[in-house]
Amino acid sequence: MVHCDELDTLSSEEEQWAKEKKVVEEGEEKAVEEGEDGEVGCLGWMFGVAQERLWAGRWGESARLFELSLRLHRLIWHSLALCCLSCREEEEDTSPPAGLPRELQLHWAVLRRAGCVGRCWGRIPGSCPPPSQQLMTDFRRREPYRYLHLAYRQLNESARAASAAHTYLQRNPEDLSMTTNLRYHSNADTPGEPDDLEERPYERAFLQAVFLFNGGEWRKSALLLEEALLGYQREHQLCTAACDIMLDTPSHSTVAEVYGEVLHCSVSCEDDLRPCVGGAYVDNFLPTIYHHLQFCYYKMEEFGSAVACAASFLLFEPQDQLMRDNMEIYKTHQEQWRIHTHHYTPRSEAVDYWTLISSMKEMLQLTRPNLHTHQQGGPDVEFSGEGGREERLQSHWEPPLRSRGDHG
């Protein structure tokens, strides 16, 4: 099995967000020098002023403030996620007071975590007063890039306008008017491909892995798929942790409503973190990674690792006939390919993720009849065309018996 050297995630994240903070602070200093008044450095203020400058036709100032507000949002969200994650870890390491009646232990845990995440806002730069949940959701859905695109278009900066449009479409592929705008910029002699300005490392690793996969470079592809898997799980952990900030929201009247909102937010992370390829979401992203990993390991003749990935895939999609057929092929040749019983066990991180997702979805279904949870987010967009995941990413399973039967 290919192993990736696990990077020092925390130190690299700290370095990245220190740079973001420095840029934001420099932008705040410039706003003060230019005589801006109001809550300088607060996300709601900065975004509001950027909109005012846009409608006033002050395109350059507007673009600068939109860029700063996007950086500030990233800094706030990431800081909140890390803080909420530390609250979870603190709770796991702390037991209820000795002798506390069982019926009070749940209340103790809820109040303890709510108090911890409530203090997170006090540690966040640029969040005074805390931005509304709707504003944070709009940023997560990349709505500000619609405005940024308009500002750069008015400035005749086609490359930047194209990147803003492309970034917005990565989370809103159904927006036909923005698709038209992007096509216009692409036909305007804009050099190179537009950038996804919010692209996460695991998305980049996945796209590179697919490119190498289609070129038959199995080992390099497997390395990047493992990197994408690790990065996605880290992002999912942060996303669900950030949902805990709703425990500090005063608009709910019952504990059930609070946890219903947190659950809905956490379940939505799976959709929010899907990559968008060619204008369509990669649904079932984690199973897709395992599917392609099993094929890479098969082509590398690391059959034990291939079987473990196939078993991991079937956790998520147990009725997938193609993968069930693959498993039968592995069983038929298990002695020849030195596949042992333990290889048929799904990988531990796949079991952990599947258990978490399944449990959250089941709990959310239980709460829905009694809650008025506001559903957010756009419609899912399926891949078009016939065929399964292999045809979407050109990863056809090749029958091994004819090509490998003579090598036994």
C-alpha cells in the first residue's frame, strides 16, 4: 500500500492563517488612513462598505474591500472551526462531576460545550460584533464573488473577473447567467485557465490524481488520492466542528432545536465539501476516492490494499454491482494474489467516517418531524450522461482474468 508522509498540518495551517491575518490588518490600516468610519475590521461592516462602493461605481475601492472581506471570512471561519474543535476535544477529556445524577449529565455536557464555543467569538479577530449566521452562510456559498466579478468586469480586468466567476460557479454551477459571463471572459483573450480562488488542497490533489489516473500513472495517482482522502477528512472534521457555534445562538427555544440545527449543518458538510468538476458536483466523493484507489492498487498488483479499498467503497454503496463483481474476482484469485481474510475489512478511517455520517443522518431524520429546520444550500447537480462513476472520470475496470490468468 502507498503511504503518504503526514504533513505537520497544524504548523502549516498556523502559517497560512498568520499570513491571512497580516493582509487583513494591513487592509484595515489602509481603511483608517483613507478616513473610513464605522466598525473597521468587522466582517459585516467591510462587506457592507464594499457593496456601497460597488453601487456608487467606485470599482477599485469596491474590489479591494471585497477581497479583504473574503480574506477576513476565511480567517474567522477557520479560527472558529479550530476553537470549536478544541472544545470538543476538551469535552472528551473531561468527565461529569462525580455523583451528578444521570438525567443531569446531558445538560451538563450541553452547557459546558455551549459555554466553550461561546467564548470562541472573543478569540476571533475581525468578528465584532459576530457576523450573522446568514452572512457566514452567504460567504460559504461564495456569494461575494458575484459582486467581485462585477467590480473587476467594470475595471476591464478580464483575468480577475474570470477567476471570480469561476470561483462562484464552483459552488453554484446551476447559475446560467454567471456561466455565460465566464464564457464571455474565456473568449476575450484571457490567458490561461481561471483560478478557483477558494480551492482547497484536497480538491487540487484529487484533480491531479484523476489526470494521472487517466494517463495510467497508477502509483503517482494513488499517492495523490491518499493525500486527497486525508485532506478531505481534515476539512470535514473542521466543518462539523464549526457547526457547534450554533450552540451559542440565542434564537432557539429548546435543546432539541439547537441540536437539530447543529445536526443539519453537520450533515450539510458532506455536500458543501464536494469538488465541482466540469460544472457538476462529484457526488459521493469519499466512495469515489476509494473506487479509484482500489483500481490503482490493483494495477500496481498490491491486491491486499485494493481489496481493502473495495470493501471501504461497499460500506457506502453496498449494492454497486460493478464493485461486487470486482470483489468476486478478488475472492476467486485470493490464493494466487495472496489476499488474506483481514484484507476484506474496510479501512478504519472509512468505517469511522461512515459510522459518523450514518449516525448523524439517522438522528436528523428523527428530529425533522418535530423541528422547523431551515434548509439551506442549492440543489444537487448530477453528472450528465450514461454510465457510472468510471465513465464520468474515465476509470474503467478491466477484466483481469484474461490478462493475468497466465501469470499464476
